[in-house]
Amino acid sequence: MLAQLSFSGLEWLPILLGVGAAYIVFGIAGFGTALVAGPVLIHFMPLSRIIPLLVLLDFVAAFGNLLPSRRDVVRGELLRLLPCMAVGCTLGVLFLLRLKSELLLLLMGLFVTAYAVYGLAVKVRPARLSGFWAVPMGTVGGLFGALFGSGGFLYAIYLSARLEVKEQVRATQSALISCSTLVRLSLFLLAGVYADTSLLLLAACLLPVMFIGLWVGRRLTLKLSREAFVRLVTWLVLASGLALIGRYLSG
């Protein structure tokens, strides 16, 4: 099955490691797969192929995370964010399929770098936000989710400033990510992206790595604080984002 895909043996190694690391992060934080895997995968395929691939994998992973914690979901916050997220996802898919790959490379580098700088610089939890912030956070989160594969950090910022119970934050975010992947999956399906059987084959090949990553991530949560691990990953994401910007400027 691997022989049907256009990757050499040496290329498979960073692809598998990148996807595995991404789902370790997902197992701990509940988001961030494209921030980790994207900078690796973009050396082997265009971003317009990477995001639909990760959406397929995220769809399976997100529902796996949601099932054990569904009783902690705060439906009021979920329903407030969902319409805005759907609008953002639709705009993001349109941009993803129409913009030039060189511009997307730069945009992804800037996005990843900005996210990492924010994660490293902001150490104080924001004051309690009003429900109005669901509009910009949901819309931009949906836009970034469709365009770059990860708007989850915006949902996390909003929910952590609205809900006091950590389990409710995590469960509601898992539900939101599940809905986001379903919306993006449907939009990519309607756009004909998944008519590419090699993309579906690649996703099938990466499923075992995804499950292993999720298992490792959940195990790590027992031995390492989520904050410490995510901070370490954020440094790696920063380095990846700067490398993408450097690649664009040198190309």
C-alpha cells in the first residue's frame, strides 16, 4: 500500500514522526495537530493537501476525545460559538482552495510564529470575557481551523476565560473541535477534495501513528503537567514557524 504513494523510504520517516508528535500534543492539549505536523508535512506536499489530510485524522481523534467527557460539555457556550465557527470555516476553505501555495506558505509561517510568541509571552489568564467575544473568537477560530488546520487555541483562550472548571473547558473544547472537523470535512467533501484516492490512502496509512500518538499523549498527562509539555512544544513550533518564513524568503 505504501508503494502506491509518492514518498521514498527516507521521506516516510519525518512524515510519520511529525504526525506522531502532532497527535501526542493532541492527546494532551486537545488541539494543535497542524501546528506541529504542518511545518514537517509542507516539505513533502502543498498546504491545500495537508489540511484536508489532517482534518480526516482529527475527525477520528476528536470524537475519541469527546466520548469519555461529553457530560461535562457546557452547551450554552458550545451553541454560542458554533454558528460563528461555521462561518469562519466556510471562508477558510474558500481561501485555502483559491490562494497561491507560496502565499499560503508565508501565511502559515506567520500564523505559527504568532501563535508560538503569544503562547510564550502571555502567562496570565485573561480576565473573564463577555459572551460577545464568541463572535470574533469563533469566526477567526473557524477561519484559522480551515485555513491552517488549527483554530483550537482561540477556543481555548475564550473558554478558559468563561468557564471556571477545567474539565468543562476541556470537554467543551473537545465538542467544539469535533464539530469543527465535521464542518470542514463536509466542506472539503463538497469541494471534491476527497475525490483524490491517494489522499484517502495516505490518511489510512497514518491512522496507526495517530492512535499511537494519542495513547502516548494521554499517558504523558499522568507524568507531565499539560502546561510544561505544551510550553516545550511551543518552542518547537516557534522554530518551525521561523523556518517556514525563512524558506519563503529564500525561495
